[in-house]
Amino acid sequence: MDTTTTATTATTARTADQRIERLSSASLNRILEPDLDLDLPGRLGAGQLLPDELVSLSCVPELFDDLTDEQKHTLAKEEFASIVDTGVRFESVLMAGFSLEILNRRDLTDPRVTYLLHEMGEETRHSRLFVRLLDQVRPAATNPLDGTIARLAQRVVLPILTSMPALFCLLVLSGEEVPDLLQKLASEHDDTDPMIKAVSKYHRQEEARHLAFARMLFPEQWAAAGPIERLLVRHLGSRIAIAMFDTIVHPGVYATVGLPAWPTWRAVNRSHRRTALRHRALRPLLVPLLEAGVFGGGRVPRGWQLACGVDRFARDLDPVEAG
């Protein structure tokens, strides 16, 4: 490595350190404690928690329009519970991965370690809030994705993910971008339950910093990644991202209103409206991938095209054209 390249690399690292230190300072500016009424007062209301157009089944009007008001009320409650439950479990995966990242760091004074500790503190507060909401909702749906086989697969896959920093960072970004869009839509809709609107705004405020940190970290991790990890990011990463979106509302939700769980779940996730929403949620993932030079020749692989609704040059497509 020549002198110029070494100097450029050192300057880039110092700039990243400074930006990460600013994120840590921002985390200290206002610590939101969701268990105190002063920060997030009230409870979920007795009405429909999510408006009709934000309920996933509304993407299949031939099924949704036949539901009674009571069934729509139930569906909105169960769907919200599925999103919240997924959030708690996903954040536990993040914290496990972050803990291992800290464990493997030689220099614990690195600003990245300090920010990871800030982020874990914030994630625990989010999870406590989500558990509180689950206690209020008391969902009846059984998640068929949460079985013995899935638990065994989890034990095998998670150690692999956490051992590959670039792939794990992509998992983090996928898991943050999906709920971020759903919460944005919920917080901006007049008919969303007031407590959900408040929770969504609170959560997005802190997750914005988490997204900024992960986007900043990814190029460093990609540069250090080996050939197998790079292959997985290019060709398995899109499947992970799609799975993050498709499973945030699990099939059992639809069974609570008398619909067949798996066929309904597939119909929802294959619908044009839901596909367009997935594209909108996952398309921001392309920015750090393209900036890091993940795709050879700047051409996006087919899997990422389908996940994000783009062509091979990362140009937006209509969801019908994207398949």
C-alpha cells in the first residue's frame, strides 16, 4: 500500500470515528425512558389499532372487504402484535451480535464499542416498551414459523451470521429498515391508535441513529470480508431481506379471523401493493451496498433486483415489472 493510499485510509477512519462519536453524544442528549408516564403516557385504546389501509390483508381486497368490522378490529390487533413480537426477538438477536462484536474487539476504547453500548441500552428500552404493549394486546394468534425446527435452525444460523460482520450488518439494516417504514406510515396516519403513533415516533427517533451507524460501519466490514462472506452478502443477503419483510406479519395472524393461514399469507406477500411496499422498505439497503462496491461492475444481482424493485443498474421499477 503506497503512502497516499495509507494517508487516505487513515483520514477516512478518523472521519468515521468523529461521526460515531457524534452519534454517541446524540444518544446522551435525551434518554427516553418508556416505562415512565412522563415519556410515553397512556395505553392502547379500545378501537381499531391500525387503520384499514395499513393492515396487510387490505392488499388482497377480495378477502379483506368481506370481513366484518369486528374481524378487521381483531386483524389489526393481531398484526400489530406480530410486528411488536418480531421487534423484541429481532432486537435480542442484534444485542447478541453486538455483544460478540465487543468481545472480539482488541481495542475497547474504539468509538464503535462505545456506540454499540449506547445502542444496546436503547434496544433494551425499546424491547421493554414492546413487551408492555404485548401485555396490553394479549394476542391470540399462534405463529407457525416459531416451531421446533425453526428454533433448531436458529441455533445453527445465528452463530454463522454473527461470525460474519458484513453479513450481520446487512441483517441489522434489513431488520431496521422494514419496521422503520411501517412505523412511519403508522405515525403519519390520522386513524392510527394514539399510543401506537407515540411509540412509532419514539422508536424511529432512536433507530435513525442506529441506521446511520450501521450504514457507516458496513463499508469497513465489507473491506475486511473474505470471499465466502462476500458471496453470501451478494446472493443470500437479498433472501434475508425479503424474509425480514415477509415474516414481520406471520401466517397465524390471518387464522384469527377464520382465513387459511399459509395460503392467505402467500396471497398477501405476492400482491402488487404488498410487493411495492416491500420494494419501498428494502430499496434503501442498496445505498450502502452500492457505495461499498458490493456488486461487480455496478450491476445488481437478480435477487436484489426482486427484493428492491430495481433493474440491474439500480433504477426503480414498477412492482409489476420487478416480478
